[in-house]
Amino acid sequence: RAKSKGRDIYCIFTPDMYQQALKLLQLENDLKRAIERQEFLVYYQPIVCFETGKISGFEALVRWQHPSLGMVAPADFIPVAEETGLIAIIDTWVLQTACQQLRSWQQQAVIDPQISIGVNISVRLFSHPNLLEIIDQAWRDVNLNPRNLKLEITESAIMDNSEAATTILQILRESNIQLSIDDFGTGYSSLSYLHRFPVNTLKIDKSFVNCLEQSPRNIGLISSIISLAHKMEMKAIAEGIETSEQLTVLRELGCDFGQGYYFSQPLDANSALELLALNHKW
Ligand code: C2E
Ligand code: MG
Ligand code: MG
Ligand code: MG
């Protein structure tokens, strides 16, 4: 019961809200069960180097193979997984699986030793007390060179606790792990912190790439992010490239890497290796 302007206003728990709460609870239970039964899968989306035109690595993207709903996209369960803390367990599993997968590709096929694997690290996992051990163990367990591992961290994860974050990022860099800021430009975007963070790459969010051709101002914006990256001795990756026009503009602007449906959708592990074996040049 909330009082406002002298009148009593009753907060009504509508059937709608009840249904929604029920759905969330159901989702949380489903997620817990999914973790126990290992219903998750990792898909791999290629990242293309503009200088060579070839695949330089993959981003690992989680999928949930729900027994009745079918394939569930991260957008439909990651928010709940974040809220309940289950995301740290899921992320750890994705990290281990991705490291293992790349190592297995290295062992079963002749692949470029530079090929890297990018893994998304949620805010929850980034602030986990055992973060460094979890990451260390993931590459050590499968004997993967840490140079091949690239962690994608969002601006919000870093900014939530920027002092501690700087230390953690430094330790990770000292162990030769690569670091990217994911969805760059959509978070806090406080530029004052950037120079303190020892990151290798800025990933330009796909929302900027989407509307790239629509105005000179959009191009100006992307061009500025690319120069910013280069001036800070970082590389720039554009996500969400869907057309050859977008690719052309990004290349002209000096962007270093690209990722998007134009090159390939995220693929299951076998298809990803097949694509890699084609050695296609874009
Ligand atoms: P993200 O890390 O920015 O990943 C890129 C997303 O863009 C992926 O969506 C990918 O499938 C999608 N994408 C790639 N190219 C294109 C394109 O050309 N057009 C469009 N429209 N989309 C494209 P996905 O796999 O649905 O993942 C969405 C988000 O969920 C990711 O965004 C990331 O923030 C999160 N996520 C995915 N996997 C994980 C994970 O294992 N752990 C955590 N913590 N988050 C994850
Ligand atoms: Mg990412
Ligand atoms: Mg991204
Ligand atoms: Mg994004």
C-alpha cells in the first residue's frame, strides 16, 4: 500500500504480474535443471581479419537446447541467469568448453596457431572471487596457449568496480590473455577510464554498424571509434556486419576485424571447423 498525494493508492498484483513472476520462477527452475542436465551448447561465429581476409578466430556464443521450447537464444535467458547468479556457472562452462574445442581443433587439424577463441564474461563472473583461478584453470586444463584466449568484457562490468577491475585486467594481460571491450559505445562510455585498462580490442556494437550507410554522421561516429582504438594502440572489431556495403565502408575506415552474418552465422563446432578448413578469403 503506497501513500501518495494524500490519497491511498493500492499496489495491485495483477494476474498479468502473477503470470510474469510465475514465468520467471519457471525459467529459473528450468535453468537450474538445464545446468544439471547440460542442455547448453556453444556455437562459434568467425571473426575475419581485414588485412588477410581470413578467419582469425571465433566468438563462443551460448545456446540453450530446451527440451520443449527448442533452441533458446541468449537474450531470452541471460537476463534471468544474471539476476539469479546462475550465469557464473554457465559462463564457466562455456569458457571451459570453448578452450577445449579450440585445443581439439588444433590437435585434429592443421589450423593457424594464431586462431583465437573469444568468450563472453558476464558482470557476475567478472566480479566472482575466484575469477582468476577459473580462467587460469580453463586454459591450463586443456593445455591451450593463453594467447589464443580472448575475453569479452562489457563496459559495465569494468565500470562497476573500476579499481578492482584494473588490477584484474592487468593480471590477465600479464598471463598473455587477450581482452576486448564488448558492445563498445553502448555502456557507460566514460572515456576517462579507457587509458587505464590494458585491453587489446574494442568491439564496436552492432547497433552502430546496422545504420552505418544511413548518414555521414554514423560513419563519422564509427570512424572516431576506430581512430580512438588505434591511438590507444588497440584494434577495432566491428560486429553485426550484414552487407558488402558495410564491409566496404569499414575496410575503408581502417577497421581491423569484422564479424557478422555477411561472413557467417554462429555455427556448431563441426560446421565451424569445416568453414575454417575451406580457408576462404573475403
Ligand atoms: P555479443 O557478445 O555482442 O554477441 C554478438 C551477438 O550478435 C550474437 O548474438 C550474434 O549471434 C549476433 N550477431 C552476429 N552477427 C550478427 C549480424 O550480422 N546481425 C545481427 N543482427 N546479429 C548478429 P547472440 O548469440 O544471440 O548473443 C547475444 C548476446 O548474449 C551476446 O552479445 C552476449 O552479450 C550474450 N552472450 C552470448 N553468449 C554468452 C555467454 O556464453 N555468456 C555471456 N555472459 N553472455 C553471452
Ligand atoms: Mg561478445
Ligand atoms: Mg559484442
Ligand atoms: Mg553486441
